[in-house]
Amino acid sequence: MKMSRNIKLQTLAQSWFFVILFLILVVILGYLAHQYRYAKDITQASRNLLTQGSVEVLEQMRDPVNITVFATNDDPSRGDTFRKGMLDFIARYQRAKQDIRLTFINPTEEPKLAQEANIKQDGEVVVEYNKRTEHIFPPIVEQDMTNLLVRLSRTNTKPVMFLDGHGERHLQGIKNHDIGEFGKQLESKGFKFANPDLTIVQDVPSNGAMLVIASPQVDVAEIEAKKIKAYIQSGGNVLWLLDDDNLHGLDEVAEYLGIKVSPGIAVDMSAQQYGADAKIAFNSVYGDHAITRNFQLRTLFPEAHEVDAKASYDFGWKVGRLVDVAPNGWLESEKIESGVKNKKVTFDTETDKRGPINVAITLERTYGKKGQRIVVVGNANFLSNTFVTNGGNLDFGINIVNWLAGDDELITIQPMPLKDANMAIPSTDAARMVAWTVFHGFQFIIPLGFVIAGFWFWWRRRKA
């Protein structure tokens, strides 16, 4: 059929009109993609997007961040591959904070700049914020970089003091009952430690951010207790972790704060669904407080005691309930010795108290021109080396310390460490053969098989 001249012109016009509309659509989509960004990370370890904790840290950083990477171009172990990796890595941060500036310097071409920056190895990275700098070395992962940014953002550089010498859970200890892992995390956030000997020093030093009392096991000397009370009376901040109702010589301090601790522990029958002992109480509700605001991680407290501070109002304290546990459990009136496992307990309507049970409180008041803050938790076990990595225990503990230090803007969900994605291959010949087949199968054999199959189907259809 022969087309007329008018039909040809109409067909040509329709074709060009379609092309123009298609180009306009591409331009519009490009503009929208530039103005509005959406990304979703479907990798198991979230390797392409920042975790919520890192995003929250960046949101509270008001000033620009300058990142300088000192890397050569010809290093066979890194070279351009290392630079490309750093570009992709920092791009994750730049998407959340646009005023992050990344600069590359070749130390072999600019030796003076490298010397001024005190560069010690190739690939070293210098991060500058608010006229403060810190160095970080490869390999660099999100947790390390975000912790560095937290340290640079921290305004309170006073040390965290801790009571020592009475069998406390040590902030730098490695035993299961110690809280050394928690201490390591605090150090990574920029905190420094000090443990003044209260039997020697005249007073608890006033230049510390807070005093941590982590469950003494023997009685604190009377002179030490008086110094601790005087420290609180003069406006000092305190984190007090209690493992039982035995105050070990700090009764006068508890009386001043109005602290009351239950002899029995919280029993949580819902712990069975997690395969845990009923003496491990899970949180049910967090109080409306800066420490727990927008905090939605589950925390657990092994052998936790109820804590209250009603009488504290007499001394001008504002008391807040921080966390309730065991909504389906109760507060056992019978005192259960620590370490006893799988002991059968039943609810007694006459002596036991129905859950939920409050196991942590905050106390605030104005002292002079500054505020004073105290946190009392009826459990130290939740921060022990055994339990600190469970659920949100670590995040909860760090939030408490940030609040006590006055760094409210740093209260956030902590960036999670990268999951271990390494694979260990046994050193046998059979294992190496299987690994070779699997790795190269996905890399070469399977793609080549698809190409051959496609060519074969095409040849058959062509012959048909």
C-alpha cells in the first residue's frame, strides 16, 4: 500500500512529537532526581547508607566538616581504588550533611602539607570540625568515623570519675561482671577517666563531669561516704548503679537523695518467650525524658531492683521515672541471692507487687547557676561485659552518661558496628575446590552459561 505525502508528513510529525515528549520527560525526571533524593539500602550490613545513629549525629553538627585524605596515586595496595572507596564512603555522610568537604592530597607531591599535618602513613585521614582535628587510619568503617565526629562535637571534656577500691564493677575491667566494654565505648566517644582515691584526696574533685558508683561489694568507709555526700551537696553529678538494697556504707547519701531500693527483684514471665530466665526483666515503657525520648530499642535488666525517690522533693529535686520493666511480671518480695539460676517463683497476692516495675530514676535540680543531674539504676548488670551488647543496653547507658555530662545534643542511637561478612575456608583440598567452584561459578561460569543458552535459543528460533 502506497502512502500519500500527507500521511508520511503526519507519521513523521508524530514520530518527532514522541521524541520531543520523551526528551522533555527525561529532563523532568533528571530535574526531580536532582532536587529530591531517595535511597534504600538492601544490603545486610547497610553498606551504602548511614545508620540512623550517624544521621542524628550529623544533624546536630551545625558547622562545616573538612575531611582531608593524604593518599598517593601510585600505591599498589590502595591507589585510585582507595580514593574511589573514600569518595563513595564520604558520599554517604555528604548526603546527610551537605557542608562536608572532602580533599585529597598526595603526600609525595605535597610533602610540606603532609609534614604540617603530622601525617605518619599513606591513606591517613584528617577530620576538622570547630577548629578541632583528629586523625583516623584505614580501614575506616562507619562506627569509627561517627565516633570521631562525636568526639569532635563534644563540648564537655571533663573526666568521668569512678569510685574504686570496694569491689565495684570496674570501668576498665575485663571480667564478665565488670563494665569495661562500656568503658571502651565511652572512650571512643571522647570521654576520659579518673579514679580519685577518696581516702587520700581532701574532697571529690570538682573538675570531673560526674562520679560513677558501680555497685560496691564491701562497705565504703565513712569518711569516703561523707565526701561523696558533700560532692552531691555542692552540685556534683552522679551515676549510681545498685545491685541490691545493701547500700554498703552509702546510707547517708541515699537518705539525702531520698533513694529507696527494693530487697526483691523484678520477675518477668514474658522473658521465657526470648528463652531467658524470668529474673531477666525486659523494658516495657520508657519515661518522657531526654535520655529516652525517641528511644525505641529494647533493653534488658538481669536481677533488677525497684528504685524510688519520693522523699527527694524535700531537697528540691525533680524526680523522673526512666524505665519500667516486667509488665507481665511482678516485684518479688522474697530476696533471691544473686547468681541463683532457674529458681521457681510464684506471685503472692499479699506480698508481691504487680508490674510494671520502675528500675531507674533521674533527679534534677538547679544548683547555683548550673543544673545538677543524678541517675540511679537498680541494676548494674545491664552494663556488664556479659549483657552490655544485648538489645539497646549500650545505647541506653551512653545516653545516660551524655545527659549527665550535659551533652544533651549527643543523646542518640549509636551507630552499629559492621557485621562480620568474612568467610573462613578450611585448608583442605576439597574445601578449596568447592570455594573455587562457587566463587568462579558466579563470576564466570554462570554468566557464560546464560550467554551460551541465549545464543542456542536464538539459533533455534532462527532455523525454525
